[in-house]
Amino acid sequence: MSEGDAYGLDARAVGRSFDRASAQYDDAAVLQKQVREELLDRLQLVAFEPRVVVDLGCGTAHATRALRDRYRAARVVAIDLAPRMLAAAKERMGWFRRFDRVQADATRLPLRAGCVDLLYSSLMLQWAPDLDAAFAEVRRVLAPRGYFTFTTFGPDTLGELRAAWAEVDDYVHVNRFVDMHEVGDALVRAGLADPVMDVERITVTYADVRGLMRDLKSIGAHNVAAGRPPGLTGPGRLRKLEAAYERFRRDGRLPATYEVVYGQAWAPGHEPPKRARRGEATIDVGSIGRRQR
Ligand SMILES: C[S@@+](CC[C@H](N)C(=O)[O-])C[C@H]1O[C@@H](n2cnc3c(N)ncnc32)[C@H](O)[C@@H]1O
């Protein structure tokens, strides 16, 4: 994180937060489940047989397990910053000889260059303190023709919560999320090829603000930004927040909007899909195919 950046994230604090959340993560991570399943579905359109698959920011390893079941010949590596997430991952995976667990920061991967055929990462990148450093690592570890598929959050995420807090104080309460175009630029800067991205908005609704705050806490999404308020949120400020959030209430429920960015890119040297019209890409039919479930 750059010095003096109120939105800067401390990777150690992020790791501690997810460590504490590991036991209850699955119960609260409803949106994360939906996004992860969509990303896994999209991956089915890419027909290839990876030998080494990495689930980066694996959390409790639901996707790791799905990837293991799908690519049975592959060596599957689950990587996460939080040791207790990796412990939960181990439980989920059960006994499986080609499953590796690695505790590491996405910006410093203990993997040799060019060894990963498929790098999958769902809703981890928004926690990486330095997106350029994370993408440089992705680029470094991807094998020739390697494929990177990921999701992250865009700037409209939790916009209601951000706006409501802005009426209460000037501290940072909601992380800064990077715009899809900036993510694309960062992929290109890292030397990754043919980035493709799109965005989906998902709204989760709550009876009250406390429900939303509880969910964020349960999944480990604590406020660890450098510009967070000192100390705990007192009842007075919480009441002000609740009052400010009320203006978003629709049909008796409070919305929390998430802007989910889906992205993919290839290791350089991959044969680029031919461009058709502006904004459209044609892909060699030989390179795609549906797998049987
Ligand atoms: C929101 S959870 C997503 C977990 C899982 N991918 C899923 O879809 O449910 C984010 C995960 O990323 C991990 N994480 C956060 N920052 C990381 C970093 N810099 N390097 C590696 N893992 C990180 C957290 O510990 C947490 O398990």
C-alpha cells in the first residue's frame, strides 16, 4: 500500500480477519458462493486439460474441490493468506494425494515460474494490497498457454453502505474497489494477453443494517483500511448509520449492492481470439467446448 493512503490494506490484518472468520465463513458467504459457482460455470466453456491448477485465495476450498473433481488428472494447489482458512480447506478436501495447501500472499507466491496451467481466483483480489504486484505474480507463475480466470469487486460495491457512512463521519468504512477498466489495464501492464471482462450487479437485501454488518463480519470482511476509525463503533454512530441507510429502503428491505467483475486473461504467447466487430470476439471453435457434468 502507498504511504498515507487511507484506503491502504495491511495484508497481515487481512489474514487475521479471515483467520477469525474461517469457522462461520460458509454460513454467511451466500454471495461468494453464487459468484464462485458462476465462475466455475464459465470455466466449463474453456476446454483444456490443465496439469497444475491453483485456487488463489481458496478460503474454505469449495472451488478447490470442484476443480479437483473436474480436472482429475491435475495437481491442485489451494493457496490462502489465512492459515485457518487452509485448515478448513483441508477438512473439505478430505484425503486427496494431489492436493497441496500453501499459505502465501498473492503478491509473493512460492511457486516456480511458468508452472501453473489454470489459475482460478474468486473474490480474493479486492483484498490484495497491490493489484499490480498480484498480477505480476500471476504472469510469472502461468505456464505458456496458461489461463487466468478471476472475480473481484468493482467500485459500486456496497455503495449504499459507503454513502450512509459518509453522512456519519469522514473515516474510511468501505474498501476502495478498482474499476473494471483499471483491472484490465493492470492485466495488460503485467504482460497478460487477451483480457476479457464483464460486470454483474447483485443485490442482497437485509431487514436492517445490523444484519449486513453481521454478514460482513462473518465472512471476514472487516474494515482494515488504514483510514478506518479508531476504536469500536459506538451505539450513537451506529444509530446515525441506521438512520442514514433508511433512505435506500425498498419494499421493506435494505439493499446491499455488489458489483462483481469477472475477468480472464492468458499467458503471453497464447493465440489471440480473432476480433469480429468492435466489442465482440470470435474464438476458434476448436478451442472451446462444453464438458459433460
Ligand atoms: C472473500 S474470501 C473468498 C474465498 C473463496 N475464494 C470463495 O470464493 O469463497 C477471500 C479469501 O482470500 C484470502 N486472501 C485475502 N488476501 C489474500 C492475499 N493477499 N493472498 C492470498 N489470499 C488472500 C482470504 O484469506 C480469504 O480466504
